[in-house]
Amino acid sequence: MKNRGIWLKIFLLFILIFNFAIGGEININVEVDKSDAEGQLVNMLITGIDNTTNFKVFKKLGDESQWIELKSINKLSSKIYIKNDILTSLKVVTYDDNEKIIEEAISELFITKAQWFNTSRLAKFIFLLVTSFLILFYIEKAKKKKEIYLRPIAGLKAFEEAVGRATEMGKSVLFVPGIMDLDQVETISGIIILGYVSKMTARYETDLNVPVARSIVMEAGKEIVRESYMSEGRPDQFNSDMVHYLTDDQFAYAAGVNGIMLREKPAAVFMQGKFYAESLILAETGNSIGAIQIAGTGSQAQLPFFITACDYTLIGEEFFAASAYLSQDPKLLGSIKGQDMVKAAIMIIIVVGVVFESFGAEFFKKLLG
Amino acid sequence: MSKFLENLGSIDRRYIFLIIAIVVFLPLIFPLGLPVEPTNLTIDSFNAIDKIPKDEKVLISFDYGPSTKPEIHPMAIAILRHLFTNGNRVIIICLWPDGLFMARQALQQVAVEEFDLTYGVDYVNLGYRPGNEAVIKGITRSFPANFAVDSRAIEIKEIPLMNGVQSLKDIGFIFSLSAGYPGSVEWVQYASNPLKIKTSTGVTSIQVNEILPYVTSGLLQGIIAGMPGAAEYEQLLVNNDIHPVIGKAGKSMDAQSIAHLVIVLFIVIGNISYFAKRKKEKKY
Amino acid sequence: MFLKRYIPLAIVFVVGVTMLASWFIPHSPFDAFEIHATQWFDIIASFAMILGALNLLKIQSSKLIHRKRDWQYSLAAILGFFLTLTFGFILKGGHFLVLKDVGNNPTAVVNELSQELQIDNKIANNIYAIPETGDGIKIKKQYYTQNKAIEFKNRLETAGAVVEVKEVIWGGHLQQNNTYFAWIFKNVFTPLSATMFALLAFFVASASYRAFKVRNLEATILLVAGIIIMIGRVPLGVFITNWIPRTSFFSFLRLEILQEWIYQYPNAAGARAIMIGIGLGIVGTSLRVILGIEKSFLGEK
């Protein structure tokens, strides 16, 4: 009888300890989220407490001694962004209503790492490889003296006509290479076209005026115009002030170019580059002075204004194909052909995609990322 | 008569300018009170903003300058009114240097004078940083690294609103007030699409064409398209009892309506003249 | 030849390929390369601005000195240039006062403050009539000239306050009110920019009048669509077709619904197609430049 009483007490004590252990144990689990290519993302889960408990989450990076509070965490399950390549641990601390610490738990050490390849961009990478392959393939083909046909583009054919007109009238040619800097592909294309136009002005001894909105574009423009004049055997005709800087500001530049148009009344105006809202101001002013205007831009929103106000407009791809067209270089022509093949592939993909989507099959869309 | 019709096609452009000036000026003095009916694009933007939970912070990017102020500033005022009425907290950055002045003016009018809010708690203006899209890419990783201080030279770690905002990933909604580059396109390309953050935008009328594919493909939640869009948003604020009266954009719509009508009339006149000339050429 | 031709091409190739790779490789050091490269470009462009400014001065000065045709415009350009430079680098403005101590007669000080700042006495009292707190309280008014600031300082000191005159910090004068730079931005640059943009309204009218002719079927469709959108986008369009019930079968004939449909479907489809073409053009040109196939931007054939 005496023994049974002792065993009962031990058993009750065991139950008490067990309940205490189950009811009060807080835990913080951290799992590195491998779906984020940039790393940095972990999924945190706090167990052993509920949403009504006051708690705070802290993190410690590497060998630092201080815990830093993560103030934005207020849910038991959260995604947290952590610095890559550094051992980190998280700590959860619970508080009572008087901000007194009740208990705390620390997670295991973990480390996040960025992937070496962002798999969510795989479709785009494949597209890049296919595009590059097609362009290089057709360049090689063109090098083997295979003739490549490009449809006639009225705007490009009119280049020589425009410069010729300016020569006959004894007036200058105005070339506006857009308002953006050389980090824009359209500005580079505009500068390339400037090279061809300046060759023509050198040949015909026509004045050339190139007001620019960026200093780097000014330097690049001067260089390309100088080379053009040298290649035409007219280095004496070249004047570095042909390409000159006006201002960076969009509408101040438009005002400056308008002023040049109204005072000097050039017979031919080329607007080739990246433009924004000032496009119509420039084009209308050019129209008012009776100049022949040839515009070209990849700025889709400005195309309607140029088409309305200019005599010829190079729309989108035609603008980027201008250098190939004007030079008739087989390598450049081959690259245009390669681009066209890519466009054909895109058209097929669009049709296939529309058919699949129309029948509710989403796998094709997911495949393309 | 036919000579008159032919001559109609070659009116000196200065008369056209004069007529446009008059028809724009008169409705501003004598308003017609034409009704503004919100369209779906603006309604989508309004609803997206209305649904932002109160605990989520909103980032507004002021990417416009004085030249486009008449079109975009009314949108900024309307958006701020909407957000502050709903109790949302706003973080402002500027990718254009002029945007800082526009942001200051908008905040002075709405946050200070209308709502009497506390700077640093209800809203903060982090100011302008050079770098265009590099700034967007930078804040996708770290706000403090790109904005160590705000526009008042207060350190970002001392601003209560910025507590817990380590990067753009801690932002619930982005709104871009854009007049060009950098603007809405860059926000979609470098922030909202990669990070899947809900974004809406207000742009100039010229840009709408360029941005519309992003709206129809779901990358942007609606769009406030130019001054008509701003007027529609103001009307939505009135319809939903958020603000009692229509703003500057709404008041300018009479002038824009008449101007558009006059332009259409000029086009018709130009075509009448064109047909008269063609008839004459066929005759001879 | 080597320096002029091959080194630039090599730099273009290496940087181009690295930038492309960094978009696909999130691991360091590629992850931050894109940001750094853009910032390097901005730094170069900022320093290059000096070249542009010098070029502008050189050309305009030459026109002025040799009294070439329209030299007066060059004078305006040079004056504007140096005035803005002065306000940006030399004359800041933005003088303000810091109230260190209200002194023994706070009422008089508060009266002066409320008069100067044009605020209620009670508000001025709440903000400024508090015990000295370290660095003092900044009085919320800035002055263009130091003399004006000193004038107010003297009035406050007569009332018994301890006040210090300070100037806005270097760099801050570009962003704050009541500085010369802010004045030139608000009163010169802003109206001029808005005016240039407003010219578009007039030019749109003259361009439309001249260009929208019914020459063929496509031009007619363009014209009709343009008119629907022009009228449908503004309240006038709502007013004209308001009589068509929104819930009826013919509601699509309401101008605002019709214009929205044109905007979102045929217009967006065309815009998307052009964007794809432009995108391909950019990819093609970029590849040609990176791979050295296109060399004419270096002045090469």
C-alpha cells in the first residue's frame, strides 16, 4: 500500500513535467527558400505559441554579438530576406504585457546563397541563344557572297535626295540625333546614320549642323563626322563646331533646335534617334520652314507625330536596319535577315500560344516563363 | 464657291493657333460643366489603390517635371488624397531631379494643409537620386544603401516610417507618376514584374500607347491616362465621398473638350478642301 | 591602329557580354555589376557635362565677339548660363534664424514671430515659446539675403530673444525654398518648360489639319478612329452619346466605350507589334555592336 502511493506520486510528477514541457516549448524553424534565384529568402516558422502572444524576432549575422530586431515580422510564418553568404541565426523572444521576457528560442545556423543561373529566366536565355545563332548563321551565309534581298525603304532612299536638295539650294543639313545619351541603342543607331549622312555632306560640300543634348553624344558625333570627312578625302571641310552641345533639358533642347531651324532654315532635316514629347514640336517647326524631313526612331509613342509631320519616317525596325541598308555590307545585311527569321519564329509562337490559350492549355505559357 | 473651298485647305497656321488659343481660354472663364465619366482603365487604378491594406506601405515615384505638371500633378494630388483618406502610409522617391519639387508641392498641399499629417510617420519624401533605373534596381536590394538620408537630410534609420523597410520587397504597392524616362516602363521591368509587386501608373496622354500593353497583360493595375484620366480619378474621389469637389484636371476638361472638337472641325474643313481640289483636278 | 580599333572593340565586347551575363547570373560578383556599370556611366556622363558646357560657351562667345548674325541670342544664352551657375555655386540665399532662447519677455518675442511668419499668436507660442533645448529651434522662414535675416534677428533681440543667423547647407540650397536657385527654377525654368510643352496643343491642331486627309481606305479608317478617340476621351463625348442607355445592346456606340475599345484592342495590338519589332531591332543592333560586326560608331567602315 505504501509503495503504490509513492509510485502514484512519481507518476503524477511525471505527468506534470511532461505537460509543462509540451505546453511551454517554443521553437523557431528556418528553411532556405531555394525558389529565389537571388538567394536571400528564408521561410521562418514559429511553433509553440499562438498569434495572441507578444513576440519579437531578431537576427544575428556571422560573428556579430548583437541581435538586430526585425521590426516588420509580426506573423508566426513569414518570408524573411537575409544577406547572402553569411552564417545567420534567428531568435524569437516572447514577452508578457509588461514587456518582460518570458522565454526565447534560437534557430540553427543557416546560410543563403545566390544561384549561379536564374532558372526562371531560362526561356529568355534560350531565346537569346537562338537569336544570336540565327543572326550569326545568316551573317556567315552572307559572307559567302549570297545575295540578300531587303525590301526598298522609301525613307532610306530619300537620304541622298535630301542632301542633294540642300546642296542645290545652298542651304545646310540639320541632323538631330535624339535627346538621350549614348547608353540608348537608338542613339547609337542615330550616330551610325550620322556617319553616312556626313559622308554625303562631305562629298557634296554641304554644311552640316548637328546640335546634341548630351556631351558624350557630342564627342562620339564629332569623332564619327571627322572620320566620314577623312574617308571622303575632305578633312579640310571638317569643323569640330559642326557637332555642338545645346543643353540636357528636353524642352530647352527643343527650343534651341527650333531656333536653329527658324534662323538658319536648313533645307533638309534628319531626326534620327530617341525622342519624347518634343518630337512634334521639332517636326512641325521643320515643316513650317519647308525643309524635307526624314525621321527615324524606336520610340513607339512618337512615331505617329513623325509620320504626320515628316516627309519620310523610318518606323521601328527600319531605323535599326538603316546602317545595313545604307552600307550594303553583307555582314550587316545578313544580321537583318537573321532578325527577320527570329521575327518569323515569334509570329509562329504567338499563333501557337493563342491557339493553346484559347483551348485552356496553359502549359505553353508556363513553358515560355 | 469652289475657290473658297480650295482655299480652306491652306489656312495660315497662325490663324489655327489663334483659334485654338481662344477656344481653350474661353471655357476656362465660362465653364460648361460637362460631365466626367470614369473609364475602366481609371476605375481599375482606383480600385487597385482602394484595396491596398492599411498596414502596407505605398511607394510613389515622382518622375515628372514642370513641363508636364498640368497633366500629372492633378493625378498626384488625387492619389495622395485617396491614400491618406484610407490611412495608407506613403514613401516618396524621385527619379527625376524636378520630381523633388513636384513632390514637395503636392505634399505641402495634401499632407500638410489638407490632412495635417506627421512627416516621418505618415509620409516621407526620400528625395531624388541620380542613376535612373539603377536606383530602382538598387532599392530592390536595399533602401538604406541607396537612400541613406531623406530629402531633409534626416538619416533613414531615424525615420519611423522606414522601420522594417529594408528593400522594395517590403513595399505593398508602387505608383509611378511618369512623364517619360525613367518612368513606368522601368518600374515594370525592374521592380513590379520581377518582384511581383502590384503597380499602377499615371502618365501623359502621349505615353498611354506605350504603356497600354503592360496594362492589358496585367503587369499594371489600370492606368490614369493624361489629364482626362486625372479628371476621371477626381470624379471617382467625388463619387466615393473621398473628396467633395473636383480638382484642377476636372475643371480643365471643358477647355480640352472644346479644343478637341475644334481640331475635328479643322480636319473636316481640311478634307472638304481636299475633295474640292481633287474634283477640280479630275475635271481638268 | 591597335589602340584605335581593337582596344575599343575589346572593351565593348567584354563589357557587353558581362552585362548580358549578369542578368542571368544572380551570384556575386555579377549580381551588382549591372547597378555599378550604370552608376559608372552616370559618373562619366556627369563629368562629360563639363565638355558640353565649355563647348556651348565657346560657340556662343564666338558669335558674340564677332557680332555674327543674331548675336543677341548668344548674349542671352551666356547671361543665363552664368546667372544659373552663380545661383548654383556662389550665391545661395536660404538664410534662416535659429531661436536659442526666448528670453525674459516671451510675449514680445511671440508677437514678433507671429507678425513675421503671419501665424496666430497661439500657434507661435506653442511652437517657439519653450525652454532652451540644445541647438535651438529653427524659425520656419528663409530669406534670400542675409540683410533681411539680420533685420529680423535685430527685432527679435530687441524683444529679448537670443537668435543666431544661419545659412542653408551646401547642396541643400538646390532643393529648399527661398534660395536663388529655387527662385530661378520656380519663376523662369518652370514657366518656360510648361510653355514649350503647351506648344504641342497648337502643333497638334495644325498637324492634324494638314495631315488627316481621306486619301484611301486606310487613311479613312485612321481618320474615323482618330475622331472617335479625340471626342470620346473628353467629357464632350459622354455628353453627345449620353442618350444611349448603358445597359442596352447599343451601349457599345457610346463614344467613351467605343474609344476605350479602340484604345485597348486594335491600338494596343498595333502598338505591341511595333514594340516587338523595335525590341528585335534593339537586340539585333546590340548584338552587332557587342560582337564587333557594327563598327561605324567608332568611325570604322
